[in-house]
Amino acid sequence: MFRRLSDTGEAMLPFTLDGLPAEGRAGDTVAAALLALGHLACRHSAVGGVERGPYCMMGLCFDCLVEIDGQGNRQGCLTLLRPGMAIRLQPGRRALGQ
Amino acid sequence: MTLLQDIGALAEIYDVAIVGAGPAGMAAAVTARAQGLSVVVLDRGFAAGGQIYRGLGNSPLAGRRDLLGPDYWKGEALLDDFLGCGADALHQASVWYLDASRCLGVSQGGAARIIAPRHVILATGAMERPMPIPGWDLPGVMTAGAAQILLKTSALVASDAVLVGDGPLLWLLAAQYLAAGVPPKALITTTPRRRLAQVAGAIPGFLASPYAAKGLALLWRVRRQVRVLDGSGGVEIRQHAGRLQVRHHGGAEEIGADHVLLHQGVVPEVNLARAAGCPMVWQATSGCWAPQVDAWGNTGLTGIAVAGDGAGIRGAEAAAVAGRLAAREATRALGVITGAVRDAQSAADIRALRRLQRGRDFLDRLFAPSPSQRAGSPEAMACRCEEVTGATLRRAVAETRAAGPNQLKAYTRCGMGPCQGRLCGLTVGEVLAQHQGRSPAEVGYFRLRPPVFPLSLAEMASMPTLEEEEGRANRP
């Protein structure tokens, strides 16, 4: 698990994960918020359908892809968490039009 | 610094466009502005700092400065200078195109544009070398750099973590976790045991360097408090009962962990320079590619320079110095100052660079991964995106007699995914080189083409037409 050291009182940001209520902290990326909640995997891979999660956290590996507000293939590590975001773990290859 | 809200706020013409807002990019911007040039900094991050100074202006650990260590907070002076320098800055921006005529394609916030700056300084920095060991693609396995980013930006520490690999960053992370009161469960070093003896000749140079005292103190602190397993090759990670299990050669036991954090050094992030057509050189000691640059960062393409770790790994302080040198050279190239003025202004920086270079040779040679580590394990995923294993690569090399990386890519799809070869390119080169008995320099690299970051059709469609761009340029 990840442990949060900060006690500087960042605001809690509500969002939904696969339709269920969840919370992150102001300053979190989407990828960081999911990791902090214990979701080490955020998607199933496009080719083999195996679980994958964030690897580099700096926008290069593309393993942190999630669906955000209906749009798939978003890099969770390059997206700041905003209150009210609807985030879904990404099931394999993104379908056309999503 | 003027923070641009969107891509439409970019001016038509800049004297200098800088790609990346790490130490090299920030220092280049400050220096170019001081010479009176108009400057835009295009950066993928949320704020200035790059990866080394990530989150520096808004740290959740501002109340616990000891935790990240003095080298991190040292960046504050540069950050302050940058914020006050009057450059335009566009964050969360991806530069996906650059050509020899300095047309530069950038996207941000779902829109894209092409701008044509007079001079370009690439300050794209470094990335961690791919570490293709079995299980490196499992959830819960990340790079040490990723763990550090989580610490800097969200104050998150992985409890129950095993660190694997070697190099300054891995030891620094272990020390930071210790300072946070969450010691790593174990640190498995992968540098071959005989390596220290092999590089003994470079030790005196290292001891006289600015890195020695700091590095040795760090090593001692970690070794005293963390279980360190030395020189373990053949590390494998598997998933079992919801946990990761780490096995290493020579160790009978498996170590269970929630997180495994990997690191075997950093290499220049060169995709943009390469796609732009900058001539590249193979750096044999550190086993990576870098753009060919002169002392001022000039590449083989007129008006395109590379500064900082993107031109070869020398660390954050040297990156800032290189950024200043590249900015003064840009000022000279644009006719604002003479070569003699540039030289005079740069004398102290050139001396500083020489000092910072001392000891790096030792670090490069000490921590260089072995040939088998560079080629990766056959059982490991070589290309994470297209899920091509090392064994598949090797079979394809043997069966198809692929001459180079591009053919291998066509046969196996390695390097064809969204990361665009960043996490497999070096591995593919090593596998080919070792099979053919050549050096990676001779084998070459993937032919990279823009866009070097994925660009959506919507972003492309948002681009102004030629007529619109011309109309904008003709406006008084």
C-alpha cells in the first residue's frame, strides 16, 4: 500500500471510479489518486488482456491509461485529478468512438 | 514568466523556443531573457521543475524539507529566477513535431499548432533505462523515479517495497524512504560484484569529485538500516496470492512485497531530437544514444540545440549550466552578441561544467548495466506496448535474419506501440547487436517519425489552416 505522509491539509477531491464514489487529494494526478486507493492496476492491456498499472509516472510508458469522463486512452499520470471526474479502469483496447 | 492558458495564446514568432522546463530549460530561459530575447517554454509538466524538481513550487512536503534532501530544494533559486524571467510558458503541452527548418508542432488542451521559432533548445531531459526483467510489467512494479514522483507531488510512500537495481537514484530513494520512516523491505543490487575492482582506476578521480562525500554518506546510511543483497543477477518478479514475489539468483528465498521499484540508471530522452533528424552518437560507456552536440549544445541541424541530460547524462547542476551555455550561443547565433562576448560571459560556466564532469566517469562505469542486463531476459516482456517477449525477439532475429531494428519492428511489432520505442528501443538494439556480434552503434536504432507523442485526430483537425496562419502572421 501507499502511505500518505502529507499533513499540509490538501483539499479532498471527490470523483467516481467505475461509478462508485472515491476520493483523492488536491495535487494528485489521476494515476496517483488510484494508486493511493490501492488500485495498482488501472487497465487491461490491449494485446494480451493482462492487468497493467502505472510504471514511469512521467508520461512515457503509456501503462497508466484510463477512461476519464467518457474518453478512453487518457494518460492518468499526465492528468490532474479534478472534482467530479468520472474515471473508469480501461478494459483492453479502446473501442472506436470512445 | 507569463503562464499561457492555452495554445492560442502563443505568439507568432519567438526568438527561442525551449522544450522542457527542467533545470536545463529553466536556466536557458532565464539566460536568453536576460539577453533580451523573446522566449517560450513548452513543457509536459503541470508546472516548472522537470522531473528532478517536480512539484518544487507546490510541495506537499514543504513542512518536512529534510525528507527530500538538500539537492531537491537547491532548485528553488533557479525556479524563482525562471518564474521572474518574463518568458512565456505553456504547460501540459506536448511537442510532437520538429524539423530542420524549425517548424515545431505542439498540442495542449485538445488543440494543436505549428509555430516557427528562430532558434530551438531541446531540454527534454532523461528517462530511466528500460529494465526488462521477468515481471517488470506487473501492476505494483514501477520505476524508482516513478516512486520519487509520487513522493514529490503527492507525498505518497510505498510501504512494503523491495528496491531492485543500482545507481544513485535508487540509493537516494532508499534514503528518502528511510527519512520518511518507511524503510524499504530490501534493496537488491544488480551490479556485478567484480565491477568495483574493474573500475578501480577511476576511483581517485571520483574521490576528488563533488559527488563522493555525498554519495558515500548516502550509501552508508542506507546500508546501516536496510537489508541489502549485493550483486544479485537473475532477479524475477511474479504475482502470487495478490502479492509480488521477488526471487534473485543465488537466493533460495522469495521476498514478498506489495511494490517493487526498479532502477538501472537513466538515459537521454531523445525521441524528439532523433525524429527531427539530429545526428546521433552511441555513448559506449553508458550504453545509450545521445544527439551529437558541440560544447554549446549545437546539434548537426542549424538553430537546434540540445541542453541538459537530453544530450548525455551529467545531472541537474550540469544541466542548468548547459542550459545557460546553449542560451548564450542562441543569442550569438541570432546576432545579438558576438562570439567573444559569449565566451567571456561563459568562462565561469565552462569551468563549473568541468568540475561537475569530475567523477561522472566513475559513476557511469560503476553502474553501467552488463550486456545481459541491457539485452534483458528472454522471459521478460521486451516491448511492453505490443507485448513482445525477449524470446520472441530472439526467435525473430534468428529466423528472419533481420538486419536492423526497423525490420525487427516490422516482423514482431516491437516499438510500434504508444511509447514509440522508448521502453524497448535500447533492448532491441542490444539483442540484435549481441546476436550479430556487432556494437549497438552499428546496429542503429528505430527510424522515428513524428508525431513523437500521440496526437488525436481532434487535435489535428483543430489546427489552423495555412490561410489562417498566414492571416495571423500578416496582422499588424
